[in-house]
Amino acid sequence: MPQRAPLPRTMLLIDTERFSDRDDVQQALLRRMLFSLVDRVLLTAGVDQTMRLRADRGDAVMELIDPAVPLTTLLRALLTDLPAELRAMNRMAASSTQLRLRAVLAGGYVAIDEYDGWVGTDLNDACRLLDADPLRSALRGRAGDFVLCVSDSVHAGIVRHQHTGIPAEEFSHITVPTKNGPLPAWLHDPLRPSLPHPVDAGHGPQTPPARAAATGPAGAAAAGGIEFHGTNHGAVANQITGGITFGAPVSADE
């Protein structure tokens, strides 16, 4: 049988935090919560059952979505509708069945073989992002219950263009180490200032920001700061490791 050709797809991967810590009854409930949440959010984004394929991964779900669905619409739903639905769901859930989710949105080519398996390097990369430490750490350190990461291609094609409802400044560049080399991606973190891409084609080197006040006595006075005179025995890398002498400036012949 000839190999089936890979087709362009939008990939949405969502995983549940600490799923294996729950007992069987709790896991069954978490799965129902996850699947119903994804169904509602995708329907809100205009993705009906004819435009998607689902792979059940137990504590996770993977969706292959028809590329005819606008990424802007899907991304807005993930940034607004999904967190709001998740908050409402968790308000009604017991503490033992709180649903906390990591998600990756990526684009690329995926082939579906004769065994209904999904094959593709782009899909492999999306799975690596979903399991990466930066995404796990971001969810652990977040007060909310949801964290989203987008692939470099989704950021380049959609996020950086500042479409309505998709604030590019809320995405920070991350790099995930893999056995095939570093994998760039972008983490949505609205509470953290965005960092520029390390290589931004079309822009020259970034000019360092000007200092708030000049150094020396004149600058200190202008800034309303404290003037220091004398000797500093150990100011290295913004840390003081020795003593500081206060007083008049020390002349060379003293």
C-alpha cells in the first residue's frame, strides 16, 4: 500500500497536570471535563466535527484541525474562551478534581497512515513542546489554571502581526532543548514583559537603553541620589563584597 501524503494541519495539543496523582474515579471525571471543554471551545471557534480529528491520549487530547479554520479565530478562543470556561468549570469542581491544563498550538504537515496513526516531524515537535519543562514550570508558577505555547511558525505567521485580540507583547520567546537540537517557541505569559526573538530579521542590533542618570557626582545630584566618595573594595556584578568608605574624595597623594 502506498504511503499516504502528509497534509497541512493545525495541531492543538492539551495535557492535564498531575493526572496520575488522582484515583480512577477522579481521572474519569477529569477526562469528561477535558473533552467537553475542548468540544465547546472548538465549536466557539467555528470548528465542527467535520473539520477535526481527535486522538485520545488518556490524560491528554490531540486535535488535527482543518487549515481552513482561521488561526486568528482559533487563537483568540484559546486566549479568552478556554480560560473563562475552565475557571467556571473549576468553580463547581471539588479541590480533588481541579483541572489545570497545558496547551500547544502549532502548524505543519501530518500524514494519517492505514492504521489511523498520525505521522509527522511537525507533530513530534509539538509533542516535545507540550512536555517541555518551560511549559510545565509556567503552569506550576501560575495562579491561573491554563498555559499556552505556540510554535515559532504560528508566532511568525499570526501572533507578531498584532491581530485584534492577539496581543503579541504577551508572548515571550523560549527555546526547548531536544535530541534534534534547540526548538524555538513562544509562551503566552501576560504578566511577564515579552522578550524579542534572538534573531529578528529586518531589524538591526538593539540599542541599549539609556541610563536613567549619569554616573559621577553631577549625575547623582541631578537624579536626587546619594553621592559616594572614597574607596570601594569590592563592587562586582552589582554586589558589594568589601567595605565602602564614605567621605571626601580621595586624592592621589593622600
